[in-house]
Amino acid sequence: MSGPTLGEYVIAVAGVALMRQAFTGDADGRAARAAEIRDVLGQLDRGTRLRAPVGTEYTVQSGYRQWSATYDQPLRLFPIEEPPMRALIDSIPPGTALDAACGTGRYSAILAQRGHAVIGVDVSAAMLDIAREKLPGADFRAGDLTALPLPADSVDAVVCALALVHIPGVSAALREFARVLRPGGRLVVSDVHPFLVTLGWQAQFPGADGQRGFMRLHCHLPSEYISAANAAGLRLRGLAEPPLTEAAVVTPAADIVPEANRAAFVGLPAVSIWDFELPG
């Protein structure tokens, strides 16, 4: 599938902003959004840079291979996602913890600092290489979220951060998490909020030759999570949905229509933070 042009994306963002401002009484804001849309349409007709693709699409494997070199730099959702995730991790007694889709070991390091024996699993060899350098004492393994390379009842906690959005459905992964958990174990999951995925957010990163890269994301509604968790025997302890901040709304439209970009996204739910338990 081909992605949109930069101009099409900017028009879409301005349209979302216009919809959010439609019933606010902000007539000036609505007029500004309409003017931005007209201007971008004119630029598209004139053949400006806005006719270029919004970015190069990558598969999950090729994308994370490219992204691994810069993944540990501050990313737009990390400052929103990490505080509630850390608070949940702090509530879990030290034991054996699985960092599922561990990437470069962002949460593996936090789990190790909290006294856990850490097992990290990821499909990206490039990300695992960085994680191993960062935490030589942890056990990092190549593997898939839907077929974890661990025996049943082998860990006390599972953490999975911003990864399930890369797979079409959550049922198989939650079933695997429940399988490897010991009774009484905890599962903490963060995911890109379905609001954002529905509005076209993708995993964006610096691509090759300085071009923008992106990987497509999958929308997982709360009802899907609840149904999958119930089927896997998991009990819901809590759900948090922290909102997007102005600093986090970094999109391809941000430097072209900054006011529309802020109006479109600031305040929308950014991530879903799920806290589950496997009953003893």
C-alpha cells in the first residue's frame, strides 16, 4: 500500500483540527483551518514539495533495523508513557520478569534496577544487539510475541511496551503472556491509543538518507483487549489513558501547519496503559 503525499497528510490534520474546533465557538480558529486547507490545495496544484510522499514505509523488521541506531533518543510518546508504566513496575515485587518486545532494553534496564532477573525477547536482531551491550547480565532471546521462547509458568511479571500495535490482533500475544506467567503474576502493557491509530498515526522515525520513515500501526480497541484478557484468564486491575501534550505532537504536519497540528492532537488520549493479573 502507498502512503499519502505530504500535502494530503497536512490537509487531513487541518481537517481533524477543524472538526475538533467546529462546536467550540472559535470562529477565528475555524477560519484559519479552512484557509490552511485552501492554501495546501493550491500548493498541490502548483506541484510543490507537498506532492512528495509523507515518508518511506518499512516493514517491522526493516524498520526497527533502521530505527535501532536512534531509538534510544527521546521519542514523542516516551515522556507520556513512562511515568504510569514506572509506577506500575514499582508496585511489582522483584522476581523473574519478561520484557516482551524489549527493543533496545528500555524497560529491561528499569526492571533490572528494581531487582528483577530480566529475560528480554524481541524479533529485531539489531535491537537485541544494543540491549545486550546495555545489560550484559540479562538474558536476551530472539522470539515472537505470539510464540514466546519460554516455558509455561516461568516468570512473575511481563512488561510489553508500545509493541502490540505492530500486530493485527492482541489475542495470541495475551494468551502467550498468560501462559508464561506464574499464578499471581502481573502483566503491564502500553499501546498506542486507538484514537491516534484511527486518525492515521504511524510509528515514524529517521529513515535512510535523511528521509522520514514509518511503520503502519494496528488499531486495538479496549473491547478487544478485554475479550482477549478474559479468554486468557487474566484479570483487569486498571487502565490509564494519559493525554497527548504539546511537546508530543510531532507529526509531518507540525512545521507546516503548527496551530492546526496542536488543535488536532493535543489532549487526545496518547497511550493505553493496561494492568492485568493472572489469578493465583
